[in-house]
Amino acid sequence: MRHGKTHLLTGLCVAACRQKRRVRFTTAAGLVNELVEAKHQLQLRRVLARWSRYDLIAIDEVGYVPLAEVGAEFLFQVVAERAEKAAVVLTTNLPFSEWTQVIPNARLCKALLDRITDRAHILETGTESYRFRRTAEKQKKGAKTGSGESCGNAGPWKAWKTKSRFSTLPTALGNRCCDSHIPTAPTTASLYKSGGLKASLRESMT
């Protein structure tokens, strides 16, 4: 998957939470950093055991940052231990043929791809950047507003009100359901069970 992938990944996580599944959302860099830190603190086995208990692991942004060999080994270990047992969803901006740019060890890269693609559903979201298109549309609307089509402050007020009422799903989750800028599914799951997620989504649409 390429563009719009984080939005889609977040939606899949929310759908799994609604089925009362244990879900964890992270980036590839975040996962690797957590495991490297756990190794330094002699807590690697405990942290890996915690990761294995999730019904779904969503790993975003695989391929954005090259991984050191130890990081690639940790990523492989997490994915391999879930083979035939639990689900993994990941996003990448690279075709599989270019994954050696991220994982230089060719044998490890091949083994990881073998486990990722086994019985997988692969979705291509297209080559057009969603963010670039959204920015272009905003600039176009701004140009129309500045040309005098709106009276007084009605134009800016309407644009602000529309933006406030129709927040996108990742923004709503990121602002209301976690302490960091990355939406973490365990927090999402706990909020949904208590009705907090449903309330926050309803509030973001009113």
C-alpha cells in the first residue's frame, strides 16, 4: 500500500477493536526502538511476550527508515512468531523488489517477505498522494475565498466550522485517544469498551 495507507490502517484497527480484539498500532521504527531498548534493559523476552499476546499488530511506515541488522532481526522475529497464529497488517511505500534498501541482508529480507506475503491480502492504494491532493484543494479554495466570492468573515468562519465538524478518523483518534501523536490501539480498545471511543467519534462529528 502506498498513499492513504495510515488512514486505512487506523480504520482496520478500529474495526478490530469493535470486535473486542486486542490491537497494537505502531511504526516500524517505533517497534524496533522499543525492542532495542528492551534488550539493553535485559527485558527483551518479557517485551516480546507482550507483543505476542495481541490479536492484531499494525505496523506503519515500513521502508521509510533503513533498519540496522539488529532492527531487521527484531522485526523478523515479531512477524515470524505470529505466522499461522495471529494477524499482522503493515504499510510500506516501497515495492517488494526494493525492500533490500531497508533490510540489506538479502537472506533475512527474503525470509521476512516470505512470511509477510504468505496468505496475505495485498492492497494498492494508488500512486497519487492524498496529502498533496488535499493541499492543492485547500489552496484552490483559499484562492476562491480571496477573490471576493465570500462576504466579510463568512468564508473563513465557514471553512473553520467545516474543518472542526468533519475531522478525519486518524486525527480524531490521535487527539482524543492517546498521549502521543501515534494512535495506539490498546488505548483505543479500552476506550471503546467503556464507550469513550464511541463518544469521542460522535463528538468529532458534531
